[in-house]
Amino acid sequence: MFVFSFVVPAFSNLRGWKIDEFLIKDPVCKKWLVLEKNTTKQFGAYNNEGKIWEMTKDCSSLFNCKFGWDAFLGNPSADYAEFWGDSLSHTEDKEWGENAPIWKFNEDDAVGPRACTAAPLWNFKDAATLIAKTINTPKKIETLWCGTRDSSMKDSPYRALWLIGAKDQADVMIKGMALKPRAESKCAQKHTTMFLAVADAWKLSKAQNTEIEKTCLAIFQSTESHDKANVGGCIRYLGRTKTTSSDAVEFIKNYMGDSQQKHEAARALAFMAVKDTAVKNEWLKRVEQNKREKTVNKKKITWYDRNFEVGIGVVALYGIGDSTGEKVIKDYLGWDKTKKELTNPNGFKMLMTDAPFVADSHRKKLAGLIGGVFKDVVKLAGVKSQYDTYAMLAAVALVQLGDKAGLAHVLDILKGNDQNLLRDLFEYIGETPEALGGAAKGLGYVRVGKDGLTEKEARQIIDTIKARFKFWSNSNHKHSGLKVALDIEARLKAAK
């Protein structure tokens, strides 16, 4: 009987008779692989007795297939529990001569990433330790997790450790970010931004934050493309943790004038409530340059161009107590009681995107202002053109600010049948928190814990996703909803 196997070795391209002879003696390999040569079965392929072959054939990621979906809904098959830990088995540095580490299940080019997606679904034994062990040396990061630039999987172990709440492995993760790739490597360093976009929730120690600052300061000064790709992640983390490094703050100020990083830099400084005169003047400039006025019936009317630089500018000014910020925000939240509509819908949309970056001192107050018009907007959702989008944006802004006022509408969208709105909602509440800059969906996640939704409130989102899961015929919605639920679970763990 023919046995399906991957014909391309996993990342390393190091297979040969030497490693074959080495793996023949390995107890983990003996358990799962065909290790007899000159047979009808390919050497190193999975033995097709049982269910392992079927699962690996269908699932490169457990987030994308029925095996994983069943586990997410509370039915993780015990047939796979032992397999996940064994899937992470690999050779150590120089364990077999001078060769670099490789996966022991080397014929399966999805073995490591798949096991990482299994970690938060199966909670298999020693998952955090086993995953962290795959990133604890430079050679492992480069050979186990690096293929081509397009197939880099370096974010897989970092995402898994975040999702299972492995804060005790933070030191290994921080060290892994600081490791330089091989000079000839074309592998994207996706793990750095992935980690920095979520790690503030772990409230790391002063020593750990110092190490991250050192790494980020080196990234800020680097001319290497792989470092430049992680500047946004550094800015986001340093802003959310309110860095006390004067050098880091100066770099972030400078990035406000950078076309690629100006959004993240502005958001970081807004959240830190930096009151530096030059920074404040930059906020004011962004607002004034997009200000427009005209006179109608001897009455001066003021409005602002649809420019996201205005949105973060007014949020920043509002957070440091400047009257201009409050004035424009109230304009953006204006409601025409006669026409029953927003007076400045474009401004409203801009504000919802950047409101979650307001300084903590003004967070509740801003949420209250949004809440004041939110009910009127929701009433028109599905009735008046575009108001379903406006209502969704306001709801996610509120839950990103940690205000439960937006929760009911988030749940309504999850229960509804508007496929486009559902897709957009997922992006705002945890599907891709590492999306930064112009691609960012506000903060990109639900705020939970002391300054956010309670565990009971947050779990309503998770429970609703699970209840609706079987009704979503679009597999992309299943994938997205699963990721949102796991991200919220991770934040609940971090908040404890």
C-alpha cells in the first residue's frame, strides 16, 4: 500500500544516509515512522497504522481543519495527545556531527508549525517547555523554523507560547529576538513583531523590559532589512509599556516624521501622554493641516479631511488635556437630532480607529463620550447605509478601551449573518493583533482584566464563537473565530 509522505524535507534539506542511520535508533522515530528500507513504504514517512497519517495529510495547521476545530469545541482526540509532544522532537546542535538541528519527523514539512497550533487546543504535556526548546539556540531558530522568506515559520513557536500563557518562557523568547540571523539567511524575522505586539499583556519584569529595550534600540539603529521590519513592533511594545528609556522615547519621537512608522510612533506617544512641546506641536500641526472652513449663511462651518493623522492627533491632544483635542472629538461624535444621523461620519470612523490609544488618564472619559452617541448609531445599523459599519467600529473601540458598553453589539454581529461585517469584526478583536501601522485595526484585541472586560464578560465572546462555529460555512470564518477566542483566552490568563 502506498503511503503519502512529504517529498520535501522539513526546512533543513539535510536528509541523507547519515541522518537516516541516526534516526533509525531513535525511540521517538521508532514509534511513528517507517524505518525499514527496501520496502513499499517510503523511509521516514509516517506509519499509516492508526489516524496520524490521515491527520497529517489533511492538516498543515490545526486552526484550518476539522481535527483542530473539534478540539477547539471541546473534543480533542486522545489519539493525538502523545503525538504532539513527539512532533517537536529534534536533534540538538552538533548532536550528529557538525550538522545543524533538524526535526526528527523530517519528511513532514509542517511538523513544527502544526504541533504549535495543537498546543492551545490539546494542552498536551510539557507543551511550553518542548516548544521553547526549539528556539533556545540560534541554529535551531534558523534551521527548524526558517525556510524561504515566504515560508518563514519563526512566529509559530512564539504565537503558541503566547496562546498557552507560557510567561515562564519569556526569557527564552526575549533572547531569541536578540539573536541575529545567519548572514546568508533570507528568512523573515516574524517572531519579533509577533511577540512585541502582545507581550505587554504579560507585564514583564523590569529586567526583562530592559533586555527588550536593548534589543529594540539595536533594531532602531540597524540598517538591515530584517531589523527594519520589526521597528513597528518595538514602537508598539515600548509605547504600551510606557518605556522610561530616554533614548527609546527620542527614537520614537523621531519616527513621527517617518512615512513608514509615523502611525505607530504617534500612537505610542499618545498612550504615554508625552507632553513635550515639540510633540504637542506635531499633534496640532496634524490637526490644523487637515482643518477646513467655510461660511454658510454667515455661519462659519469647520470640518476636517479624512486623514488618519488627524484621528491620532486629536486623541493624543485629548489625552494630555488639550482643549483642541476635546473640541474636535466632540465634533467627530456630533449627532444631528433632526436628521437622526452623525454630523461627521468620516471623523467618527477615524476616531474609532485610534481612540483605544488614548492615555490611560482619559480612557474612561473618552469611552463615555463614545458611549453617548453609540446607542443612536446602533439603532441605525442595518437600516441606514454605512451605519452597520459605524456601529461595529464603535463597538470594537469600546471593547478595546475595556468598556462593556460595546459588548452586546459585538455579540450581535457574531450571531448575525452579515459575512463581511463578521470578517471585519474578527480583525478588530484578536485575529491579528500583530497588524501594525496603517494595517492596524485599532489595538486589534479585546481589553480584559482590571482595566477591561471581566472574565465573565470576555467569555461571552468566546462562548458565542463556539456556539456559532458550526453554522459558519466559510472556513475562513472558522479559522478567524478560533484565533480570536484563543487570543482572548491568552489575555485572560495574562490578567490573572
